[in-house]
Amino acid sequence: MAEVPEALFADAGAETRWRDRFTAARVSLPRWAHGAPDRNLYLSNSSGVWEVYAWDRATGTHRQVTDRPNGTSYAAIAPDGEHIWWFADSDGDEFGTWVREPFAGRPSDEPVAEAVPGSVAGYPAGVEIGRTVSAVGVSNDDGTSVFVARGDGEAQVVYHDEHDGGVAALSRDETFLTIEHSEHGDNRHPALRVLSVADGSVVADKWDGKGKGLDAIGFSPVAGDQRLLVLHERRGREELLIWDVAADAETEITLDLPGEVTADWYPDGSAIGVLHTHEARNTLHRYDIATGRLSSLDTPNGTIGAAAMRPDGTVEYSWSNAAQPPVVRAQYADGTERVLLEPPGHKAPPSVELMDAFVPVPDAGDVHALYARPANAPDGPLPTVFTLHGGPHSADEDRFSAYRAVWLDAGFAVVHVNYRGSTGYGSAWRDAIEGRPGLTELADVAAVHAWAVEKGLADPARCVVNGASWGGYLALLALGTQPSLWAAGVAGVPVADYLSAYADEMEPLRAFDRALFGGSPDEVHDRYVECSPITYVDQVRAPALIVAGENDPRCPIRQINNYLDRLAARHAAYEVYRYDAGHGSLVVAETIKQIAIEVHFARRALSL
């Protein structure tokens, strides 16, 4: 079992500083009811657990809505602001149902109500709440089902298919419902279908073909306006189009911006707010649909986690960079700006800035890496942790990370690698891992490792490979396939034995694996074996730490136990920490405990 240190630092100030970054209260960007914009919900860890909060802007009152041992992360608010919905699972296993309660609260002895009577339990696959119509997507071993409830009636199934899919968008007049689906067999590149809410009949279909996904962002916020904002990748990167479903006409929006974009509507439907991503940083823009004019909003350099446009023209956004903790800000139409939500309690101490590197990889292109050295670090190579992001369809960005900061405080340099498979660098880069996942990413990691050693950043004898989820999978795979590069490995909630993981994981992830590997284990068995960490477990030489959730539906516990048994049979050096939740924890104290275990393990493994 992994050692749990009482403290990471002998210096009391240093110990307080790293813990304060995790215990500082944080809030998500508020979401408001379209018909009652003073009624909002947000997520916060103010109680020590991430939970749902209600905020009445008219009165300035805040109320904690949920209070569950393992926290709550999925929530929505009804258009009239009368009810808040949240997803009730068990012990973080992500399997459950949607429930609802009044915005103002309910008596303590009154249970929450089922939000969509007639639906079934499963994994969440989208939700859309209207004034008279609600739609929820449910995923389970039978595939995907979409339930629609009209008025006070029982929910009815309007869509079912064995393939992965879900609810995407409901038109403001509640006549059209858009779903994303993968009936073509590839949930990494979904297609769109618009259904009639009245009878579930098909109104329109749109698919761009193999390897080109479509994602529905949302219908126009104006009642009777059936324009749907969509992300497409017809030219090798994520771009925007507006699909007029009623007229069956579309207009592509071509922007003179590098990188990729996403967007959302302004409340009057005349413009869209564009969130632009390029080289791990974001900018915000306003695009006027009638004139085609793109204007920039003045936001600080860093990462914008989310943005939304209020009915009065105010733009609200969450922001941070590597050095500065996150904040939710409001930018008004006159250009003035202020902090919108100020959580109670102490503030998170700052950290250090990230720097960029672009490392060439033969036959692949440049890999974008982000790195940082500890403040006041001595000259010369340092012990270095290579922290690999999850997903793999994600990316490391110039955002604040209490996790990165504690490694820096502990004297490690930190390197992030936006390997092939990462988002934000175009479709070809994201899809380059298909057919050979894991091993492709690690070729990029090895190139960045070599760069860090050559640059004099990383001490080659004291490099740690680290990650969670897909990053944890890569960390274990790296220990077995690149044993000479790593002095220790830390793998949080990883895939360790791919064949067993596929058998036990939630169905949407099986669909993802089939798209990624080019088939199921029955169809491409050798490919799963080649890309599985357990295949190389006998080559592992460095000490390994594995952190695992007992109720994890994404990286189930049995396949981790299989890997641990193989390590034990070899008398290999490893430690394990298990916790009673799912794919990560929403409990701040549990997160702090896990971080302390990881850093303490790495220090001991490197004799620091």
C-alpha cells in the first residue's frame, strides 16, 4: 500500500502554500435560465466537495443544492428558472438518473423528484430542458436511448440504437430535437439527426463522411428560428457553420484565425461569441452574422475555460493562466470589467509561468510541449516529471494547475506534452493515433524527453512519467516500452490491461475504443494486445505507483488488479492506493491525499 505522508514539506509555509491551492474555493462559470436570467447555477468546492449551487442575482443569495459524499458534477437549469436538475449516480460510478428540485429548495425531509418519469437508469448521454418538453439521453450496455417527456406525460423513447450517441440540442420553440449518433460505427466522428418532437420522425440528417465529425452546439435562442450552430472539420480543423434546418440550407463561417474554434449564440441570434484556441491559449471574439465582421474582446493572455453572453450584452468568462489562479469575470458592453463571483475564504497562492517548445518528430511534425522550472531553481538539469494529459482528445493549456504547482514546489521541473491525439492542433493530429494508440503518443513523449535532456532541463537519471486516465495508461505503457527513460512512474485511474478493460468498461468507451483501434478485440485482437501495458509488464524496471477508484466505470478495477498481480508475481517495486469513488474524486481532502501520496512516492523513488 502507498505511504501517506503527514506533510510534504518541512517548512510550514511551503506546506500551507501547496494545500491552500487545493482548498481555496473555486466556482465554475454560472449558467442561467434563458427565461429568467437572474436565476443561475454553478459548481463550487466551497464545502470541500464539488457540488451544485443556486444563485439568485436579483437578491444576491446563494444556496448549496446538493450535498453528497462523492460530490456532483452534472447539472442543468430549467428555462423558466423554477427547477434545477442534477444527475444522481452512486459513489461516483456515473450510472444513475436525472432528478430535480425547486430553485428555491425543498423541505429537508422531502426527497428529490425524478426529473423524467418513464426513463431508465444509465450513463448520461445529454440533456435538454424546455418549458413543456424535456429530452434525456441514456447509455447502457444495450446502446443509446433518447427519452422525450411532453408536458406531465411519461417519457417515451424517440430514438434507440446499439451505437453510441446522445441528446445535443432542442430548438427554442421545442419542435426540433437534434441528436448526435454514430450509426456509421465511429463515435469519434459523429453525425447529426434532427427529430420532430411531436412524433419522433426524422426531419433531417447530416453527415460529412468518414473521418469528419459534426457536433451540434445549439439552436438559435430566438423562438421560431430553426438555425443550428454546428462544428465541422471539413478542412482538417474544427470550424463553424450555421444549418437552417427548416430550409435545409447551411452557411459555413470562415474565420481568419489559426488553430480551432468553438462558439455560442448571442441572445438575440444576430451574432455568435467565438472561443478561439491556438497553441494552448485562448482568445474571445464576436462574429456579426449579417456583416461577417469579426471583432476581438480584450481578455488577458491565458486560457478561457468557458464563456457565455448575457441578454444585456455582457460577456462572462472563466480565466486563468499558469501563474494566476482561476477567476470568473464579466466584461460589459462599454468595455469595463470586474470579477463576477468571488468565492469565500482564502485565495489560492500563485505559481510560475509556462514556457513553450516545439519539438520535431520524424514523419509527424512538431510536438507542442509546455514546461516550467521551479522558482529559484539552481542552474542545470533537474528531476523532471512528464505529466501526460488524459482524453486522449484533450490538451494541456496555459491554465492554472494546483497539481503542477505542487510538483514545482517539490523541486521538479514539469513538462506537458500535447502528443498526437491531442485536440487543438487539427483533425490529422488528433486522429493520428487511430490504429496504434498509446505507442504513437509515446514516440512524441520520447522526442520531448530527448529535447528536455539536451536542453539541460531534465536530469536523464531522474525523470518521472505521470498521468491520469488516458495519461495513466500512457504512463504504464511507457514504463514497459521505454524502461530506460524513466526512474519512476505514477499512473492514476489507468487502463492497464486493455482486453479486460474493454470487457468491463461503460459502453460509450467501448464504442470509442472500437473507433480508435479499428474494431473490437474480437476483430483486431492483436492490436489491443500490442497497445496494452500488461503486454510489457515484465519489462518494467522503475518503481510504479497506481491510484485506482473502486467504482470506476471508465478504467475498471479488475483490469488494474490483473496488472498489479503481474507486478507482484515478479516481486517488482510498486505501490497502490485505492479509494472509494469512481474516475477521480470530487472531494478536496481526497484529492490532497492522493497528490501527497504521488509526490512522496516520486521523491522516495528518486532518493530526493
